[in-house]
Amino acid sequence: MNIHIADEVDGPLRVDFDGAVLKSDPFWEAVICLLRREPLSLFVLIYWFFCGKARVTREVYDRVRSEAKDLPWNATLLSTLREEQNKGRPLHLLTDLPPPLAERLASEAGLDAAHITALSETKVTAELAPLAEPRKLSLRVLLSALRIHQWLKNTLIAAPFLLTHEVSSIGGWVSVGIAFVSFSLTASAVYLLNDLIDLPSDRAHARKRHRPLPSGELSIPSALKAIVLLLAASISLALLLPVEFAVVLASYIAITTLYTTVFKRKLLVDVFVLAALYTTRIVAGTVAVSAAYSFWLLAFSLFFFLSLALVKRYSELANEELAPDVKVAGRGYFPGDMLMIGQAGISSAFAASLVLALYIESEAVDGMYTTPWLLWPICPLILYLLLRIWMIARRGEMEDDPLVFLLRDWRSQLICFSGLILVFFAAVGL
């Protein structure tokens, strides 16, 4: 929205409050808050929308009270308005908000509204309009919100196909590619949905508050439209694959939503769900190419990613400055739980390496590899990879998601590349 000022330089200053002074629309904030507290209200909310804007606005604000301190402000515009106000110019707020809420929000922002008026359809622009031009959704903001870099996690979908040793199959690669894009689009939609659900906690977080949605760079309506488009594109691609892939995709959406709303706050349940979500990618890859399920691959994946999930929780606790008896906000852990988390995570790392060792000596390897003994060095490489991550976390130097750390760390990249080379020569022979 734009800021609107009377033609007279010294006349009353008329300002569109929603979405201009505020970088986020309080109405949509209230809608998300209502859905977060009462998910089933979605159905009655749709009915209110059909009844008209006045009805849905009244119904939503009757049930939700937005907190001014949690909303992002347009700092540049706000500073200019305060300067004009200090010069003695009366401030008229044009808004669709209920007057009591608009007054409270304005007060929190340090503005003294002389009048609060329902937003008019007629717009009168003046000399300060460029300060609050409608925000344009830039590609940079959109890509940041979609977390394109996280798509690298979905390369796990290719693992089952690669282990079939049928890499010359063009049809197999096409199926893997379609599955990767479909899963990635769904993952981005889920990231947006999770960011909407986590808006209050993200705005209170030192790092997450800079994300597009919490910061107000991406509007809630734009995020909702993006979610619909991403899911529509993902489902369209999924229809090109076996129906089992669509079932796995739907399960991923359900589990991630439950994780955000429920499981994330449950002690230990959260890390097991995170590990299961990574394993779900492998299951998706398996059904996409109609390959046989590998007990060994699924077991290795579960222990490997459980260790990484525990690293993530350990790092969060290490970076929080809380008393031992104070629970981390939004989590089920106390700082005193770090020792137990560390022990469980390191044990999971050894378990992953053990599963791999047992696989190498199993009958499943016979006939699949020409020189299977070349697989043995991968066991200590995997163990080194995980233990090094744990050492870094124990030193308090792990700030990112451990999987993101793996993708950025050259030593980890070298270990992964070495493992792939060993698998290749074990398959084709020296």
C-alpha cells in the first residue's frame, strides 16, 4: 500500500497504515494466528470470506488479538512519520483494522493518531509516496523463502536407483529427475507453511527473524499463493510416476505438518521424526523407480540421520544462554539434557557405521559388486564424518543445520566424493 498525504504541505498527514507503516498486514497475521490455534476453523473461515470482507474481518478480530511488538515495521517510513508528527502535523490513519487495535498498534509505534478512518477506495498520493510504494516480490526474496539450497537434501531420492547399478537406464534417470523436482516443490511449499505457523517464534529468534516472512519482505497472501502453486505443480509431476510415490509425498506433507505443530515440542520424538523424514526421501526414490526396498539402506539412513538430528538439537542447546532448569522455547529440552543428547548422537553414528559393515558382509552384496572389499574403507569414513561434526558441535562452532554444514564443508565433500569413488570401483572392479 501507499502512504497518502494531503496536497497542503502543512495539512493533515493521511497514511495507509496496513501494509505500509506495517510491513505485514495485521488482518492476515490474525488469520494465521486463528488457524494456528484452531486448524478446523479453516472451513468456517472460507464461509466468512464468501460473506464479504467486513464479515470476515469482524469475525477474525473478535477471536484474535495481534501483538504489536511481534509485527515488522517499515522503519524508514515510520521515522519520517514521527518527524512530520513532531513538526505538529496531525496524523490521520486510514486502515481496515478495528479502531481500538489500530490505536494500540499506532501507540506501540510511537505515533499519535488524530483520527482513525476506514480505508477509502480513493487514493490521493503526494510527496512522500515513494517511501511506501507497494512492495514488489523480488526473485531473491522468493528463492530465499523457498529455501532452494535445501533441495540438495532431496538428492537422497537418487540413492535407491544408483544402488540398483542400472545407471545406464535413461528411463530411470527421468523418473529420478521427476521425483526430485516434485519432492522439492512440495518441500518448498512445506517450508512456507511451516514459516507461517512459526511466525511468532521466528520473529523472536535472532537469526530466523530475518527470513522473508518474519521480516515482512514476503507477504502472507503471496506465501499462500506460492504454496498452492507449488503443490499443484508437484502433484502434476507426481501423476507421471507410480501411485506409491504420491502416497509417500502425501505422507511427507502430513508428517512435516505434524512435526511443526506437535512433534517439534516433544522430547526425543522430534529427532526421530526428523530422521524419518530423511528416510522418507529414500522411500520416495525407491517407489519412483519401482526398485526393491533395501533393509540395509533404510536402517543405515535412520541411524545416520538420527545422529545428525541430535547434532542439530545439541547445537541449539549449546547456543542458548539459559539456566539449567529453563526449557528452550518451543522445544522439549533443558540445557542439562546436552550430555544425554550427545551420548545418543554419537551412539547413532557408531550404529550407522556398524549397519554398513554388516551390509558389506551380507549376502545382499554377493553378485552386486565385483570387488566388495573396496567398500570397507567407507565405514571409517562415515564414522569420521559424523564424529567430526560432533566434535565441532561440542566446541560450540556448529551454527547451521548439520546437513547444510556437510554441503558447505570441503572436508565433508571430499569424504563423500571418496565414498562414491570407492562404490564405483567396487561395482566395476579395479
